[in-house]
Amino acid sequence: MRKPKLDRRVTLLRKSGAKDPLGRAADDFASIGVRWGAFTQIRDGERIRAGQVEALSAARIVLRWGGVTSGLTAKDRLRLDGREWQISGVKEIGPRRRWIEVTAALISEGK
């Protein structure tokens, strides 16, 4: 595998475990690290769901394998260029734990 062009800052997010004032689990995510990554759009389309048009966007983000990145799961998220992505898959690529390829779906646009 050729070395990917790591030209995007990627913030790795994990559910914070915080609780709201009523003691319910909050839907907050906290940063667990920032890494350089390579971004590739893999799907951009629409589907009709319950009478509404829903935009779909998926991407692959390649990161260096390491302590934080090796522990990423589908419960985690990424923030890239002000947009949040829900991780749908993580796999090692390349020899000897060199790279992590994350497949993710767009969940929110940046401000």
C-alpha cells in the first residue's frame, strides 16, 4: 500500500459518560485525540424514507495505527472539517499495524 496523504486534522470522539440534571445519560462526545488523516468520499446519494428525502454521505478516513486509533469502535465518532461522522467500521490495513481505515457516515454538518 502506498503511503496515504495525511492532510486533514481528525478529532477522535468518544461518548463522555456525562449525565444530564435528571440523571439520564447525555449524548455528549468528548475528544480523545487529534490525528492527521487521509479523507476519501465513498458514497453520496439520497434515499426516500417515510416520505422524506434523506441525504447519505459516507467516507473512508485513513489514520496511523497507534494507541488511541487502535481502540476505535463503531461507538465512537470523528470530527473532520467541522462535520461529525459516525464510525461504521474499522480495520487494519498495511503490514505490521501501520494504518487504520475507518468507514464512517455523516451525521451532522458543521456550523
